[in-house]
Amino acid sequence: MAGNRTFTMIKPDAVKAGHIGNILQKINEGGFRIVAMKYTRLTPEAAGQFYAVHKERPFYQELVDFMSSGPIVAAILEKDNAVEDFRKLIGATNPAEAEPGTIRALYATSIGENAVHGADSDENAAIEGDFHFAKTERF
Ligand code: CMP
């Protein structure tokens, strides 16, 4: 059965470009409820740990440097079929391939600086949410 929670981050490129408000509006309009949210900055160590599954990829160091380069917004979101529906709302990893109207089509500039993160499975959504939020920070 599909779960009802996903995890997202508004990445440093979108924060820097002033898109937090527009992206949160798209998330609200997409029917997601905010369970937890924080404005924070990942240390290089935390970014490395968060993206440890990509450790062997050639872009790993670039990804860690970018994700720790400035503040992010981290959030847990709730909706039926959350993981899949959120991935539809954000569009393909490469913004050049993202459907028109998706968050990445609107706000991402490259495959690396792609404005938002969306968990790729229920299991990872839970792991990633736990990485950023205590139980007492969820409502
Ligand atoms: P995200 O959904 O956060 O999960 C892994 C991230 O790795 C992905 O978004 C991209 O930002 C990044 N990524 C994936 N492929 C590449 C690539 N070819 N070059 C640089 N970064 C990439």
C-alpha cells in the first residue's frame, strides 16, 4: 500500500533565487499538508551522510558541496500516495526533461541545481524525515 508521507528539501539554488514562497504555494496547491518544516543549513558532513547512497557516483562531491552551500527548507509532507504524487509535482530530475508546470520546470536550472528534492520511496521518505526531524517537531 502506498504511504501517505514524503520528504522534501527546497535546495540552496531555489532558496538563493527567492523561490521558497512560490514552491510552498505549489506544494499547497498540490494538496499536500505540512507535517514538519524547518529552515536550516546542512554541514558538508550532514550532506555527505544524507546522500551516502550516491557515494560512488561521479557527481557525489559536487552534490555534497552544493547541498551544503547555503540554507535549505526541509519538510515532511502528507497526502494519499505522497511519494509518487510529489515526484509528479516536482518533475524529472533533469529540468530539461521536466513536464511544463512542474516545480523543476519552473525553478530548476540544471540536473545538479534542481531546486527541490523528493524522496523516491516510502522507506526513504521515512529515513530522510527521521534524519531532519524529531517526533516532537511533527504536527
Ligand atoms: P535529488 O532528487 O536530490 O537526489 C540526488 C541528486 O543528485 C539529484 O536530486 C540531483 O540534484 C543530483 N544529481 C543527479 N544526477 C546528477 C548529475 N548527473 N550531475 C550532478 N548532480 C546530479
